[in-house]
Amino acid sequence: MKTEALQLLHCLRAYRTGSTAAETIESLSPKDWESLYDLATVHKLTGLVYETLRTVTPICPDTPDLAARWKRDTILQVVNQTARTGKLLELTGALEKAGIPYAVVKGAVCRALYSKPDLRP
């Protein structure tokens, strides 16, 4: 398994268990930080990984441009998710007001449909 994949898994475990990911980032080189960022971005986990790591250490201490990009991407992800959630609430409110039945199939709602939610596709 590649180093960045292992680091990403450590971050996910730390996020899921509420522990730290200190062992993940003790000796990351600038290239390792870039690889971890790229992998987190591909899997749309940039914000989660950033939030998990920033409580333990400065993000990308040797590459301030990457640290700034990662922080910006995390903020944008939160803003976008907040906006999408607001639109969902607006839409469901309009449907309720019009008496139109609906079903929300999104995130936490889908999770509740599985007996083992972590295995859902």
C-alpha cells in the first residue's frame, strides 16, 4: 500500500474513532503532504482530512502554498455543503407546503437504510 493511502486510512480511522492521527504525520515530507492532499481530493475527503490533522500539527509546514490551498478547499467544501443543505430544506419545505409527497435520498438518510451503514456503496 502506498504511503499516502496508509496516511489517508489513519486519518479516516482517527476521524471515525475521535482519536488523533499523530502517527500519520510525524515525518511527512513536502511530497508526502502533496500526495496525501491529492488522494484526499480525489476521494472528496479534503475537509475531513484537513480537520483531522490540523488539531495535531500545522498542515504542510514546509509548503505554505499547499497549506493555504488545503484550508481554502476545506472552507469552500463546508460553504458548498451548507448551501446544498439549505437548498434541500427550501425544496422540501415547498413540497410539504404544496402537499406533494417526497423522499430524501441523501447522506445520513441513506445511512439509516443499511444494517451495516459503513458497508453501503
